Amino acid sequence: MVPPLVIAPAQLLRVLDDTSVNIALPSIQGGLADTPAHLPWT
């Protein structure tokens, strides 16, 4: 069984990563001149 002290920091990093990607998506879309449908693959 994985202790919560290992799970909590891993979950925090995942949330921070998802948040930073979602904030950066409009800039990425403009820089690549791509459609929103292709952004999840970027």
C-alpha cells in the first residue's frame, strides 16, 4: 500500500502541471498556428 505522504505530492505535481498547460494552450496555439482540435496532441 502506498502511503499518503507519497500520493499527496504526486497529486499536487499533476494538478500544477495540468494547470500550467491549460494556461499556456492559447499561446501554444498562436505560436504553432494550429487549430484547437490538434492542441491535445501538442
